[in-house]
Amino acid sequence: MKSIRNHFSLVVALVSILFSIQVFTIIERSISAYKENLASSYSIIVVSQLSIDEKTMKSFSSLVDEVSELNPDHVIQRLNTKIDPKNLELLKLTLPNFYKLKLTHFPTPTEVENLTNNLLNKKSITKVENFSHNHDSTFKLLLLFKDVIAVFSLSMFVVTILLIIKELKIWQFMHNERMSIMGLFGAPIWLSSAVLFRLAIVDAIIASILSFILFTYLSTSFWVEEQLSYIGIEIIFFDQVMDFAILSGVALFLSVLLALLIVIGHKEEV
Amino acid sequence: MDRVIIAEDLSLSYSDDETIINKINFSVNSGCFVFITGASGSGKSTLLKSLYGALKPAQGSLVVGGVEISKVSKSKLNFLRRHIGIVFQDYKLIKEWTIEKNIMLPLIINGYEKNVTQNQVDSLLKHVRLKHQSGKYPLELSGGEQQRVAMARALSHNPILILADEPTGNLDDYSAGLIWNLLEGANTQLKTTVIVVTHNIPETMNIDYKHFHIEYGSIHEVN
């Protein structure tokens, strides 16, 4: 019972740190996936009096990924019944060229503005429709969401670090006596602190396994899948190799650091 | 005869303001049994602490087992301590370890093999009459029993020097008798140098011993 209690507090602190790290990772992935979605559905319309080839269009900005010319036929078709075919042909000839630009990623408002200005600098381009109003509000919403999550993760991290500092003091009290006694009989520091490091490593392993179980369960849960499909994104919720390796590394680093701080802070009894 | 301890103009203090031991000179030959007496606060325990390097000399020189305590490095001090057995008045047993493992501590530190360790511990547990309690934890034992465990621990690795700080301070007659017998046995049979800090020298001592008395920061031999 006492042994379980010894492990419990550090394991809880470590699991909450790992939880906040993984939640932050998931949110980052979701935002990236959402941005990709937005980028694929977002485009800029360019109106030009002269025909512009794809190479020239791409030279305006590295942001431009794909250029497609919009065919005005389907608009003209709708006027077909009311206008004389000869006039229609004339209209077709006088219509400017319409281009749809797909971008490499979801741009920032500044990138949109710069690209628009670059395009408008060309004399033949008469109009650029960047849908800036819609774009700006979506982008701001994304940034706000990201900031909120960052603040949430950071505050969780800070609270957990405070928990770990408290744990450090308890451990110092718990292990100081044993380390002092061992020192009085000539034990080198690695031997007198071996129990401490063993405890730290065991706690890190327990915390990593608990996080693995928790996130594996969540990644297969129907509720999570449903939420992601609502947003229309597909992400790796928990990579059982890479994410687990990162979480284990963090847990091991923190618990060994805690043990090291105790060893450094240890003072021999006089 | 080799001298295990040599103190020359040795001064000890915990702070710059107050000197506990003031420029004392004494030496202890190998294989001697020594009592150090003195009133409470006279500096007996302080002197003992300096002998195992927990307190470094403020002035002068103190050589224990050929090691100069004032200049000793941490690793050399550890090496010296591995050859000393210490008995504390407050036992200093590791509470989360069984008494068997507590007795094993110096053997583990000295890197003895497991079978040697186990045989030695079994034999010591018999000597201190605690064989039947080997799996218990220190807090499950009485004060007298805990001190017998501490005594067994101090003897386990056949040290060259045993330092005992009021080892029978609050013990019943039975436990105190056992402790004195073990200390006498270590001295006569194993030729271990024994230094005991105490208020009173037991009347039942059957061996020759040296007696130093500390008073007002000075030490003198009592004949």
C-alpha cells in the first residue's frame, strides 16, 4: 500500500504532463489538417484582359500552386435564349480571361494582400477577387483556437510542474535519510541514489504505459471519430510508435531530472 | 604498534563563533579499546563525528587510518568509511529496509558476494539474538533491538575501527549487556580498534582499555 502511494503522486503528475503534450499535438495536427482543407477549397479569381500562361502567373508568387482558366461558356449559355447568336459570339470575344489560382497553403492575410498587389501591378489584370473578408475571419478563428489551446496546455504544464516541485520536496524528505545513512558507511553517490533513480524510471514507465492505454482507447473511440468527421478532417490521433516514444522520452527525462535534482540538493548530515 | 588515530592541535567547531574542541592532541593505537567520556555538550560526539569525516577540522591535523581528514576527497572518505563500523545513539537504521538488509548494508557497499553476505548476516543475527525477527522492519522493534541491529551492522564487514556514540544510552540491561559483549568480542577476537563515547564506563568490562575525558574543549587521559 505504502509502495503504491510512493509511486502514485509522481505518476499522476507525469500522466497530466503527457496528457497536455499529447492534447497539444492533436490540436496542432487538427489545425494543420483543417488548414490543408481550407487551402484546397480556397482560391483567388483573377480577371485579365490578356491571356496569361501558368508560368507567368506562378512568377507573381511562390504561393501559387495551380492555375486554371475559367471557361465563360456556361455563363454565356444562360444568355443563349435572349441574345442573338452573332452578338453572343461578339460578347465572347470581348470577354476578359478568368483564372482561378489555387495556393500551396492556406495564406495569412498579409500573404493574400501581397499576392493581390503583385497581380494588380500587371497592367492587363483588371480585377483580383481574394474573398478577403471570409478568409480573414476564418484565419482569425483558427489563430484564436490555436492560442486558446496553447494557453490551456501551458497552464496545465505549469500546474503539473508545480505538482512535481512539491513531489520533489516530498522525495527529498523521503530519500535524504537513507542516502545519508548509506553515505556514512561509504556508499558512493551512484549507489546511495540507485533506489531513487529506479523509482523515477519505474514511475516514468508506468506513466508512459497509462498514457499509451488512454490515448489508444481514445483514438479508437467512436466519439472522437465522430468529432473529427464533423470538422471534416482525418488525422493520426495517436501514433503508437512515434508519439509513444516521445511521451516516454519526456516522462523519463522529467523523472530522471527530478531524481538528479534530489541528488544534487542532498546534504550530508553533520 | 600502528596508530589508527592521530590528532595534533585539533580544533573542531560548527561555526566561526564557537569552538567545541580546542587544539587537542591524542592518538589511539591499533587494537585498542578506548572510552571517551565527558559531560553533555562537552564535545564527545563532535569529536566522534570528525573521526568518520562528517565534520572537518577547523584547525590542526586529524589522521584516521592513514587518511588526513582535513584534506580528504569525497571518494577517499568513502573508502575510509567502508572500513569503519559506526554505531549511533539514534541507531540510524533505514526504516524501509528489513533488519536483515540493514545489517547487509556495509557488505553491499563493500561489494561482497551474495552467499558471503547471507552467511555473515545469519551469523550476526544469531549473535544479537534477532534471528527470528530478520524479516521485520526497524520500527517494528524495540529501542534495544534496534540498537542490536545497528551493532550487527557495524560489525558485519569486519571493520578496522568501530566508532560507537553512546551505544547503550537508553537501553535495558539485557540489550546493553549484549552490546558490550559484542564490542569486547570484536576487540579481543578480531583485534578491531573500538572507540566508545559514553557518559559512564560499565563496571563489568573484562578487558584493558584507555580512557580519555573531555572537559572545556580539552582532552586528557584518565589513568
